[in-house]
Amino acid sequence: MSLVLTILGCHSATPRVNAHPTSQYLEINNRHFLIDCGEGTQRQMRKHKVGFSKINHIFISHLHGDHFFGLIGLISTFGILNREKELHIYGPKGLREVTRLQLKVSKSYSKFDIIYHELTSKESELIFEDDKVSVTTIPLNHRVYTNGFLFREKEKLKKLNIENVQQYPEIETCDYHHIKAGKDITLESGEVIKNEELTLAPSKPKSYAFCSDTSYKEDIVPIIKEVDLLYHEATFLSDREDLAKKTKHSTAKQAALIASQAAVKQLIIGHYSSRYTNIDLFKKEASEIFSNVILAEEGKKVSL
Amino acid sequence: MSLVLTILGCHSATPRVNAHPTSQYLEINNRHFLIDCGEGTQRQMRKHKVGFSKINHIFISHLHGDHFFGLIGLISTFGILNREKELHIYGPKGLREVTRLQLKVSKSYSKFDIIYHELTSKESELIFEDDKVSVTTIPLNHRVYTNGFLFREKEKLKKLNIENVQQYPEIETCDYHHIKAGKDITLESGEVIKNEELTLAPSKPKSYAFCSDTSYKEDIVPIIKEVDLLYHEATFLSDREDLAKKTKHSTAKQAALIASQAAVKQLIIGHYSSRYTNIDLFKKEASEIFSNVILAEEGKKVSL
């Protein structure tokens, strides 16, 4: 699998015994990202076997407590575990000041550097890129400055058509990475073997869009168009659309409308208000608009 | 019971699935106190049925993360639950600044006032007192400024000797509080009934001393002399006394030595290092010095 999303917490507001606030762990093209970090996230990481040492990049959507109060504890634990690798944190302005003050009062001086990427733009922007993955922001509309994040795999290398390659004993394994990169091969005889004969098309790059928290906001549709997986918050059902509007959250129906307009392949919803005891109702409501809906649940993995 | 201690978390350093950092809930003479507040404390409060609305006073021993990273989440939850009563927080200087900054960046404006009692003294001092209970600090020796807390019931009213009282039908229930307060009763005939005849001695006021984190520190002995219950940290066993010294923690043996010298009635130990998988060894080591030892365990209640 080139993309695996693990739900660590998917409930709104306050942590309860079996209902943790937002946090997700995303493995995409061999990169490992933590998205949001409500109180108790490090406990949830242990519970669901997320390796602490894999996390080098943490993305924080906004500075409401249920999305970042677990960050300082996680950073502190990295220090206790003698981390040395630098840690990148992407989130709204203010995150650096609040984190540094907590480290200062607790006299937590760690061996690793924290590199803060504080976000202030109201436009979608590229905030991370390497040879495997890019991450861009999705400006959302909430009571405080909030971004979602769009994770995209880069174009992949072609796959070897190993059956065809083995027709030419002269081609060695050390040639394979040239072939995957699209090169033709010239044999000693001078014969040129076209790359098309030796390769298969690469798998299509996968994409994941994380959108929490936000009111219904149609202008994110072009940004998240046709992603493979969309997480969209659904704090309320339509019976409390008034409250969703007032608190700048979405209903399950609104999440589904966004998924439908963006023609995404799959929708996962979460951030359920504690007023609802039966979360199946969220799926029922969303499914009336968009067919491929799954519910976020703690410990659930979605693999693409 | 006039004193009930509930252990919410009793492990050191980082939260794990079934090992939460320090937090305790103390009911004493109808007062309700939270002592320390590591990450996940509010979840532990829910798990162990501690009513959020009962907490008006929170005592923080020191500003290491495993003793206060859960505080901001708890305060935030109080706001979400529409708390209106003022909240008193006692702890080292710095706590106010760090808490207020977090509330500011998360735009959490609550209806209730937070009154900070920031501690800086290196001497034992009275920090809370009402008609039922007093709380004084116990200066400890740790890597950062740290206090333990001594909770003492006030002298109680005498108990009615109801059998004797009922010998005098003239005495009415509205006289009872005068009798409990020590007054004699004069009957209509002029006969004076001495208070001693109508009362029994009050139960002895209970006391609880909380000492975490600290190196072995004999000069706390006079402060905690003969308390009914002493919690003393025991992070290590004697096999790592060197490490205890270096990190300014105590061994189980050292905790027991303090309990013995102070002639306390009962010792409860906790704050176990994660390097030990069998915590019974802590009890074994302490019991060689002091007989009445119990182990802190999550959810355990100690009633006096």
C-alpha cells in the first residue's frame, strides 16, 4: 500500500474514556506524517502502534485545544526518548510561542531542533515538498485561523516489465533504475531496446485531503478535486445545521456535498459532537448524497 | 469516611496506554482537591467518576510535564461545560503565564475566573484555609522548584451522645449544634446539664501529605510528622540509587525511611519508572523499612 491513514482520535471537544480528540497518522509513499495532536495523542500512538521515531513532520490545522493540546506532551516525550533528529511543525502563528514557553517553564532542553513553519496565508500554499510527496494547505473557515492539508504523492517511477527484461540476459540489475526512470537500453550489439518494451506504467499517485474544522465551504472544491481520499469533518447532523453554522462546523450532509462536488473517490467523516450517541446516523445522512462514505473510528486504518 | 484519596495516575515521565502520569483526587472533610494534573488527567477523572464540578482548587507540585500538561485541557473542558465558579490554581511561578498564553492562542474565553496562587517560597507556608481544612506547602528538592502539599482537617465538632441527650425530652434538635460546639444546656427548671454528659469526643482530624517529586530529604520529616497518610514518590528501587540521586528522585527504601522517621500511620508510594515491569518490588523494598506500605495504582481509593 502506498497510502495508509490511521485514525488516532476522531471526536470533537473534550477527551473522554473512549473518545479522543482529533489526530491522524498518515503513511504516504514512505513518508510518515502526524496530523493534529489533541490531548492524549501520544497514548493513542502507543495503543495503535505508531512508531515515535518515524514522525518528523507534524501538521496542526488550528489552535483549538482538541487539535493541539497533546503536542507539548509528545515533544516532551521525544526529548525523554533521546530524539536527535530535527522535528518540523507546521501550524498557525502562535504555535511556536506557546510551545517554547512550555518547554522553557518545564526546563525541557532537548537534543533535537524544532523547526516551526508558521502559517498565516489565507491562500492555498505549498508547505512541504520532497521527491516523494508534496503538502499544500487548504484554507478553511472556522472560528479561528484554520488550514486543512492536501497530501499528494509525486509521479512514481515506471515499473519493470520483468518478464520482458529477462528476455535480454545482457541487461543487469544495475540497469533497472535507469529503465524505471524511462531510459532505453542499448545492447552490445548496438540494438536499442525501447523503454516501452521493458516497463509498465507506474501506479497513479495517490492523494489525501484532510479538512477539519470548517463550516461548509465550496471554494475548497477545486483544491481537493478528485482526491483518492477526503477526510471532512462532520460535527453535526442536519437536525442541528443551525448550530453547525453558528459554531462554524459542518453537518454530515455538507461533508458529503463537498465530496460529491469534488468527485473524490472516498469520503471519511469524523469530529462527531458528543451529543450523538449513534454515529451510524452520520454515515446514513452522508450516504444519501455520496455513496462511498466511511466513518472515522479510533484505530481504523484506511489503505489505498 | 472523612478522607478519601483516589489515584488517577501514578507513573513517571511519559503517558502510556495503562500508565498515566501523576494526578490524585482528594476528598477531605467535604472539600475536593485535585493534586497534579499530567496529560490525560481529565480522561482519568471521567474513567474513575470524579465529578468535574466538584473541583475548585488544583494544586500543582512542579512544572515538569508529567505533573501539569493536562491542566490546560482540563481548564478548557471546564469552559466547554459552562463552568461559572471561580477556579483556584496553586503552583510554581510560570503557571499563570503558560496557562494564559494557551487560552489566548486558542481564543478560549471562559465565563469563570481563574485565580492563580503562584508559589516562590522555599519555606513551608499556609496556602489555603477555611473552616474545614488547611493546606501548607512541603518544600521538596527536585530539578526544578517543587512543593509537596500537606492537607489537614480542622478540629471537628464534638459528637452528640444521642442516648444521653434523649434522656432530656426538653432538649430539641435545634439545640444540637450548640451542644456539638461545646455549650452546656440549661433546662427550664434551671438545672444545668454539663456538655460532657451530652457529647462524645470528636473524631481526630485526619491529615494527608503529598510528596512528589523529590530526592531523599530528611528535613521534611518535622512537617509531615505523624500524618495519617503519606504519599511519597518512589521512582526507583535501590539498585538505581545512583540514578535517583542524579535525577533528584527517591528510591522505595528512601520513601520508607522518611515514613519511618516521620512516624506516619500509612505510606503510599508511586511515580514508578517505566524501567520496572513488576511494581510489587517497590512494596517489597519499602516494607523492609516500614510496615504499613501500599502501592499507588490507577483507580485505587484509600479511605481513612
